[in-house]
Amino acid sequence: MTDSTIRLSDYRPYPFEIDQVELRFCLAPQATRVHARLTISPSEAGHPLRLDGEELRLISARIDGAALTGSDYLLSKTGLTIHPAALPEGRFTLETEVEIAPESNTALEGLYMSKGMYCTQCEAEGFRKITFYPDRPDVMAPFRVRIEGAQPVLLSNGNPVASGDGWAEWDDPWPKPAYLFALVAGDLREVAGEFTTMEGRKVHLGIWVREGDEDRCDFALEALIRSMEWDEAVWGRAYDLDIFNLVAVDDFNMGAMENKGLNIFNSKLVLASPETATDLDYERIEAVIGHEYFHNWTGNRITCRDWFQLCLKEGLTVYRDQSFTADVRKGAVKRIDDVMALRARQFREDQGPLAHPVRPDAYIEINNFYTATVYEKGAELIGMLRTLIGDAAWERGKSLYFDRHDGQACTIEDWLSVFEAASGRDLAQFKRWYTDAGTPRLIWSESWQDGRFTLTFRQSTAPTPGQPDKAPRVIPIRVALLRANGGEALPEQVLELTEARQSFTFDGLAARPVPSVLRGLSAPVMLEAEADTPDHRAFLFAHDTDPFNRWEAGRALAREALEALAQGAAPSTARPFIDAFGALLADPAPEPSFRALCLALPGDDEIGKSLFDKGITPDPQAIHAARMALTRALGEAHEPALTRLYADNALDGAFSPAAEDAGKRALRLACLRYLTALDGGALALAHFEAATNMTDQIGALGLLIAAGKGAAPSAAFYERFKGDRLVMDKWFMAEVAYAPPETAPERAAELAAHPLFDWKNPNRFRALLGGLAANQAGFHRADGAGYRFYADWLIRLDPLNPQTAARMSTAFETWARFDADRQAKIRAELHRISTLEGLSRDLSEMTARLLG
Ligand code: TRP
Ligand code: ZN
């Protein structure tokens, strides 16, 4: 890597303490004045005072009231350095005044404007675009903020202390790093609520949105209250200010941000009504509101020492939001959803050129490390830790973490040492999960001899960029042994694999059992059987007592059927899966949301990865064709059962976003997919026309577009919703994601010229480009048109919004899976991007890593 690489090993504490921050903002779109008064104490004498600052126009700087002269300091593109000689010996105040132009800030980092409203995004390093400051998470200080502006609503962190016409003052008593600073100013409407904590604190809750959106906030408010209750009940954590505000913004680079007392959200993760939001939207809104709220303790009260420790707050907080959703919805289904997402995003990342440890040790642009590995794999590590040490030690460790580290900026070492103390275990081997990249491959085999059953496991991890050799990791394997005629011969237990190869024996069994291995995906590994049969899978799909492994067995059957078909096997190869599918249709016991998951086929990308793992070069068009063929075959084999299930799960009465009804809608749509393959879209059209909610409407529309019957319903949908920005994102996405692959790049290009393609809005950009990337066969069309279109738009977005451009470049991370011709085409596009003049640090780091 280059000399602009930041390394974990270079970490040094900041040699000053910031005792107090006082900020004054005079808002103006092109010339906002930021006045900062910092009270600073040196912790060690003799150091220069180094402050980060970018794109700031410095107007004045004073120490203890005296203006700095030219020789006192050095101003560069990245900050302000004040010479030691210009600094008083003890505590002093530094006052600076700078000017910034929020209206011209298209990167959506720092202070920017979205539809006439001012807002901020400071994580990870956006505060340095607001004022000169040590913009690093281990510098924590109390903030007091005064905002002056013509906007009716002026918000910042903490508690409101005073306000008048055109101004407001806020005080945040909890010391925080600058990345948690936030300011919002605009013509906003409030949907208010209230919560009394278990400690008796009365908290005012405010959800702030633009006029016209007030009637779409009820669900978000309820979700916030559920989150607050859950964190008290399950983690013993209460809220710590008198007010909690949450703002919805249309232009936002990611999902949401946990600024202290003032969470800021992408509006798609707040606003919901039955007519405009799908069941998945409702579930995500609840999860992300929980996630940001939970950060108040895991992230804000205890923060990260440096950005290498990002998983300390993100992995843990994802673990917390996943547990929350599992508790308030259906746990087994939630685990399956999470594992599907983990495999689709994190396993894919971990086996490609962008693989990195959960705790990276080097980066060029930290924004490029807000990844599935840090977040989702980071959460898996928490779950694994809990499985390894057991619930009692887990509970003790949790309490110790808050007792010991409240108010601190911590490391993964701090986190692990708490659990070493609580469990009495040495977690050195477990720590490899944080430092080593790559997904281990776990191969199991069984034997039965003289009444003794033996399970043998072998683990290995392929090299990843910069890490050629991998030591064995500790892998908790949840296992149960099933009886061939149903039920458990041995109840579930956890095996601890610590070696590269290890056997576990089981005695006292009356007959040879059927093993159910790695239940619930008890470790983020790729499981393979030395010798597995469709019979074993079909048995588990019908009889496993663990719902996750039951689903897993069906998924593997489906995947194998699709892989065989994609390689030209005869349709009869799919028989075991088609029969097992029929058995599940006939079994009324499992609940609808679980059945819906079992009836869905794996996506094209999953099949492609699976083939590649077996050393076979995937052909995206053949995979797509195989999925179409199997969909049709399943419909033909089971039409009566599918029709019955579709009819039996119809809902009437008022819409409820709760898991129960959402499961029925999901199941009906799952059936409708197969029936559409038979009738060409007649039933789907009826479904679309009768729909009274967005789940049914967009679900049926997607099927119709894919069936080539989308023109009229899509036009009707567009007419009805063209004024609704969030629904229009769905429309752009569906139009490309479900388009016939042969014409998907052309359809994407057409839509890119559509008057509503507001490409500077990240949601709209992601809808169109993400839609194309989701259409695997279209994106990977052999002539490279998909690649070219995609690269053209990354190049166009990069100068305006490098963060989003860089993030979207991950669509290319699977290039090594494909044939030489496709590889050459993708690499040529990446090369074209990487050699552009003025390319952002964000995108240039990504293209360099992607090219390897
Ligand atoms: N900390 C945020 C979260 O996980 C995510 C985040 C990081 C973010 N950087 C951002 C959000 C930039 C928006 C923009 O909840
Ligand atoms: Zn987070």
C-alpha cells in the first residue's frame, strides 16, 4: 500500500485533552460561519497542536484571546498545526472562525443541504469539514452548541437549554467524539411521543419530518419505544437524556446515524404506510431504529479508540438489533434471513479481492470499511463468543463491560478481556476471528462402528489479500443426533473444534443416528460434507428438529438441483428437490413465514458462488435459465397444492405490518411465483390489481415484469406513485432488476435518461445501479454492456459523491469467478476508472483492491 495508508500499529494517544467545546453556527447556504471555542489542556508538554480541517476557509484563530500570527501555525489541505512555542503551558482556549458552503456540499459528509434543510453527517471523518478539531474517536468532550438561522426548527445533540426567534442553544453533558456531533435546521414537522425509563426519567421523543410526511411516522415511533423497552429489559440499559430526536432526510449516504440524542435517518428507514412500504421496509425500519438507539450505549457511551476498532460498536450493535428483531418477531425466520444476508454479502466479500479482517489493520479511506465483514461478521463473532462461554458468563461479561468501560474509547482487546475475566477462559485463539480474514471451510464426515458414532471435522481457510497462512480457529459447532424414525437420539450440544482436524465420539446409541450439524450456523463457516446424499438432505428437510437446519437442507437440495441444471443436466436431476418441495407444501405444521422461505429458490449470485467454490466457472445466463426452468417444473408438479396454499392464506380486514400477516403475504407471493410460470401472469395481474398494500403490489409487479407482462401494470404503477420519491425508488429498481436479462442494460440506460432519475440522490442512484447489479444475468451479459454502463455512472458520480460511488463499486468484486472474456471486460472497466485523473481517494482505493 501507499504512504497514505493508515495503520493500526501507528496508533498514538492524542497529546491534548479537550475539556469543553462551544460551537456557534450562523447558517447560510453559501457562507455558513462556524465559530469554535475549545478549552484545551496538554497531557504532555512539547507537542504541536494538530487539528484536522478540510475545505474550510479560515477567518481567524486566537489563543486566550490573542490572534495567531503567520509564524505560529501551519495551514494545509488537511488541517491546522500550531507550533508548540505558540501554546501556553497549561490549559488554554483556542477560538477559530471558519466559513463553509453547505449548499455546494454534494458529498453529503460534513454540513450539507437536502431539500432546503441543513443537516450533518460526521462519521467517520466529516467533522473536519465543519471546523478545525482533533477529528478522532478517542478525543471525547462535552459540546455546547448555538445555532443561528432563519429555519423554524434548530436541533443539535443533548438537551435544549434556551431558544428565541432565529436561534437555539443545546447542551450535551455526555462527553463524545466529534463523529457523534449533529445539527439539523429546517422547516420540519414533529410527531411527538413520550417514554419513561426504568430509572424514572421522563423522555420526550420527537420524530422530525418534512411537511406531508407526518402521517407516515407512527410505526417508527412505536419501533423506537419498543427498542427502548427492549434495551432496558434485556440489556439493563436506560436512556440518559431528557429528549431523543430522530430526523428523516432524503439525501443520505447510508441507512442512519446514531448521533447522540439526535439520530439522523435516511427517510426510507423512517416513513411507512401500508400503501407505500413493504413488509420488508417495516421490518428494516424497526431494526434500524433499534440499531441506532442501541448505539447510545454500544458506540456512544462506550466508543472506539480508533477506526480500526469499528466492529467494537458495529458488530455488537448489529448483534443487538438482530436479537431485538428475533425477540419481537419470529426468531427462527430472523436467523435464516440474517444468514442469507451474511452469505450473500459477507461470504462473497470474504472470498474476493476485498476480503479483510473484522478488525482491519490498515486502510486508506475508512469509509470503505463500513462493510458486511465489520458489521455482519462482527455480529456473528459476538454470537459465537456467547455460544463458547455460555449464557451465565455472557451475562457477567456484559455487565462488566459497561461497569469497566463506560465513558471510554475502547479496543477489541478491552472487549475480549472483559469476557476472559467473566468466563475464566483464554480467548487468544478466539481473537483470530478478529484478525484473520477469510471464511473457513469446514468439512465433516461420520462413521458408525460397534455402537460408536464418530463425527470428524477438518477446517481450512484459503489465503486472503496480505494473509497467506491461516492458523486453525476455535469453531463452536452446535450438533444434535436425530433418530432415523424422527426425534432426537442426542439433544443439541456444542462441540468445540480447536484443531485443523478433530473427531468427536458418541456412545450409548441404540442405532445409527442422522447428524444435524452446525445448527443455526453456529459459526460463520462454509460447511461441506465429505459424502452427503440427497437422501440425508431430504430427511433433514422433513424431520430436523432445528428449523434453521431444516431450511438449510432444503436450500442445499435446491442449490444442487440448480447447479446441475445450469451445467446441462437432465431435468430429472431435480427430482429429489421437487419431491421434497411437495412434501413441504403438504405439511401444514410450519408457520407461513417459514414455509415462504423454504419455497424460495436461491438467487443467481448464490448459485454462481456455489459453482465457483466447486471449481466450475459459472455461466450467468445458464444459471438464470436453470432457475426459470426449475420454477416452471415446480409449478407443474405441484399446481393444485400451490393454488390451495395461495387461496388459504388470503387476508382480509385491516392491514397489519406484524410478522403474522407479513408471513402470509410472503407465502402467497412465493406460491404466485410458480403459478405465474404456468399461467404467464394472469393471476399475478389479478393480484396486482386487487392489491391494497405495497408488498402485494410491488411483489406482483416484479413477477409481471419478469414474465414480460409488465408494460401496462408498470405504467399504471408509475402514474399512481410518480409523486412519491420512496415508491419511485422501488419502481426504478424493479424495472431493471426484473427486466429480461437480454435487455436489462438497455432498460437501465433508458431509465438513466428518465426525468425522475435524480442521480445525485443516493437512494435513486442505488435503485437503478443496484437494480442492474441484482439482475445478474443482465449485468454480466457477455458483450459487457452492463459493465460499461455501470462503470460510466461510477465515473460520473465519483467527483460529487465519492463515498457512494466507492460503495457501489463492490458490484465488481466477483470478477474472478467468471470466464476469461468477462474477467477481461470487468478488469478493463476497473482499469479505466482507476486511471482517471482526479479520482477520489475512496474509489481509487477500491479499484486498486479490486484489481489486486
Ligand atoms: N454508524 C452508522 C451506523 O452503523 C453508519 C454510518 C457510518 C453512516 N458512516 C456513515 C451513516 C455515513 C451515514 C453516513 O448506524
Ligand atoms: Zn451502527
